[in-house]
Amino acid sequence: METQALFENIAESIQQKIRKAERTIFIAVAWFTNKNIFDELVIRANEGCTVNLMLSNDTINKDCSIEFDELNVGTSKVYFVGDGEKELMHNKFCVIDENIVITGSYNWSYKAEKNFENIVLTSGDRSLAEQFITEFFSVFKRSVLHCAKDLA
């Protein structure tokens, strides 16, 4: 197991990890405006990697220049959850191939590049990866149930 804290060049580090993904990527991040990172995800999805991206359903994500539908290819999917105000999906984590966990204060946004942010990269801890994947599905299920109640 290896753990590393990063305080600089965070976007580039995330992109490097994404490039190495072979099977699955689970991402839950509140705000995502960094097109360079997004483009790496689209490349991985088009090459057969399953990418599940969960974002906060608010104007920052909805009004940014990223066409999130580009990631809805093959088995990959983008999910907008919450309402961005009272119900905010505020997680910031990524799990790659059930082996690498990226988490910290860093939103995947251009604004985060100017802030004092951090991520922790952990590789080789499958138990930790599974905990984050479980949380991904937990948030997803609560969100889907909430939407179903609104439709009733």
C-alpha cells in the first residue's frame, strides 16, 4: 500500500492516474469544470473503461463548458444528484480499478487550481477502495429514491 498527499499539480496528477485506468472509474465530485480532466475520462470510456461520474446538480456544473453527455458512451454514465442547494452532493473522491483512491478538498474545477487544495492518493488498499465505491452507490440510491418520491 502506498499513500501520498499532493498540494500542487493536482489536476495533472489526476489525469495521470486516469490514463492508467483499465476497467472502472467511480467519481463523486461536487463541482467539475476542468475540461482537460473530463477529456481524459472520455478517452478512457471510449476505450472500454467504465466511467461512472456523479456530480452535484447545480448551476456551476450545468452552466460550465463541458458537454457531460459525451461521457454517456458504452457502459459509462454521468449522474447529476441533489438540487445544488438544500441537497448538495459534496463528495470529492475517485476510485480507479478498485485499487487507487483519490480524495481530498480538491474539486475538479479550474477555480480549485487557484485555491489551497489537496488530494490524498492511496494505491493498493482494496478495502478502502470498496468503502468509497459503497458510498458512491449509497449516494446514488438515496438520490434515485428521492427523485422517485418527487415524481409520485
